[in-house]
Amino acid sequence: MGASALLGGLAGCLGGNTNSTGTESGKLVTTNRVGSKNVKATSVHWLLPDASHKQDENPEVAKVYEQLFETWAKDHPRVAMDLQYKTNLEQMKTKLLQAVAKGNAPTSAQVDSFWVPDFTDSLQPMDRVIEKPDDWYPFVKDIVHQNGSWRAVWKNTDCRALYYRQDLIDKYNDGNPPKTWDELIQVGKDIKGNENMAGYMYNGGKWEATTFDNLAMYWAQGGNLVNDEGKPVLDTPANKRALLSVFKFFKRTVDSGVTPQRVVNITDYGRLREAALNGQTAMFLGGNWQISTIKQQVDSKEEWKKWKVAKIPQRKPDIASTGTGGWTVGVFSQDETKRSAAVDYAGLFAKKTNMANLCKAGGFLPTRKSVFEETKFFSDDPYMQKYKKLLTDGRARPGVPIYLTISSEWQTAVGKVLTGQASPKAAVNTMIKNVNAEYEG
């Protein structure tokens, strides 16, 4: 999620033979190639344009990638890297799966963390470039450490959090953000009744964030979507209770007046930011990157500093969870020369300084705890320190085929509950029935 969820539909493949600063070809880093011409081997690296020195929207990110490419090229004078840009997120995954199946996978690739489980058996070990394994967050290990080895370098992540107006929480809840659903509803009702604004908003439309953002409320109760074999398990008694409780909470948000029914049409994080900045909501469930956009779009420091972040309110005060996404770099080639050089490239992102520079430039979160502690940009920022704590309870989506159906059915069920077309119980039953039917074929 985060940047991952917003990709797709990018323009056509990049071409040309100039580097990112417009100089003539022959340099170590050009648009489509990293390294000199006189090399022993040439590897192939698949990536989206925004994960390169051709990043158009953020020059600072482009600069970081160019520096990393140059470092790699200087360290590997006998190996070059052909950059093959992919222009659509889902098509990239499909093509990668097909390439792996046919035995012609690229040497390495940018791999969405969500995809890693699909490629575990094909990804080459990364252990030698993973510094201090215990420094990486547990959710990272859960996904990329498989079959006894690290199978990818998870270079950046994100998380979801409760955003709230401190001045309003001071006034209506003694300065403390709500920790439970009951508390959120009560505080939200007080704000709604006295301030003429929504108490709480969230993604409720037909898109992936409606599932991923709110899954934290299911996961925190111990709920699981699938078992170790990738089979959906929503219909076990404990999981079904947890799922039903989340959908009853959705209904409460609208029935209480705390949340406007129009959240069923929100399919863009920008809509939540606009509601916040326009004085239309006191709290919302959003992504960590949104504090940066709030800063950019208000007139004064005092205005954006009204917004604070906290853990997502849960059914009980002593449980927590948040969804985490982000990107990894994986290596597929078994050719020793290409594989070794590609692992070294991936390893650049495992280094604390490089990870810090990339995350700072792109508004991402590091996947190593020490980066939050030892890099001034992160250690001095109270928001980053809050995200650091939230990531302790981070959880990634299961990288199994049935997840796409689970997510789609979740979104449909939310829409029916919010609009009164179905009760939470009926919506959950239909969701489970459809998911199981799809899995069983």
C-alpha cells in the first residue's frame, strides 16, 4: 500500500540514452543501463519508473537512486545492469510470475512486499547482506525470511494510524486520543454535536485501502484471513466473531452520526486529507505519509501541528495492529556472477544510511528499528517516533491468490453495511460464502 497502491497505469516504457542529469551516454548511469560497456556480464533488473533515477515526481528520490546506481557500478566494474521498466503494477506481477514459470526471470526485480510469498521458492538467499537480523521489524521477517534464509531486502514500508485534532481531543477527551471503539464513538458524538463536523472518517469505498486500513481491527483481535496453506479461514468461530465485530463497528460509526455515510464513496486518501484540512472531520484513519501532505497544504506550523497520530482504536484497549506495505528487492538468477552482483545491489538498501536517505526523500518508513533511533531526521521527529512504535504491531497482507477475493468481498460488504442494504451479520455471511466458493472453485 502507500505508494504501491497508487501505482498502475503509468506511462509507456522509458527510452533514450541520457542519464538523469541529461549528460551524454557513456556515463556509468544512463536511462536504461547501469555500468560501463566493457563488462564480463550484463544482468537485467525489472522496476517501475518511480523506483529509479527517472522518478519524475520527486527529484530527491531520483537523486538517491542515481547515487546508489553509481555506487553499485563503481563496485562492480565487470558487470552491467540493464534496466527494464514496467508500466503497470499488476501487469508487472503477472509478467514476473510468467517469466519465473518459463525459466527466464530477470536477474533481479523490484518486488512488492505483498508478492514475496508468491516467489519464495525462486528468490535467491540474501543472508550475507542482512545486517543485524534482529534490527528488522517482526513483520518483515514474517514475510521475507523463508526456508531458513532471507529472500529479499525490504527497503521501505508504511503504516496506518489514527489522525486526530489535538485541540478537539483536549476539549472533549482530556487530551487523550480514543483507544477503543466505544470511546471513539462517544468522543465522536460529542464533537459532532458541538462542532458541526464529522467525528471520524475512513476509507469506505470500493478499493483496496478500505480492506487494508481496517484489517488492523480484525488482526488485533487475533483474526486470520488464511491458514499456512493459503486456505481462507474466515468461517472458524473465533475469526467469524472478530470479523462480525468489525462490521458491527462500521455500522455504529454511521448510525451514531459520528461518520457521514458518504465515506462509502471515498476511494482516495486525498479525500480524507481534504476533510481534515477543511474542518470537516476531527479524526480519520489514514496512512503515515499523510502528515507530510498536511504540512505542505496548510498555511502555518500551528495549523498542521494540531494533527497528531495514535494507534488505531480497537475493540479492547490492550490490543493493537496496523497494516504495513512497501517494496523489496529480490534476486532470481542462479548465475554466480550475476547473482552475486545483484545481491550486492539489493544489499545497498539494507544499509542504514541508504535506507534512511531513501525513506527521508520519499516520505517512507524504514524497516530497521535502528534507523528510527540513530538518524536525526527520524529520531527528532515526534511523528516518526510514533510510527516507529506502531510498526512493532505491523502486519502485512497475506501474499496468496485468495486475498484478492477476500479484499473485494470485504469492500462490497462494507458498502452494503454502510448504506443499510445488509446487516453486519448478513454481509459477513455473504462475504464468507463467496470467498469459500471462489477458493473451492
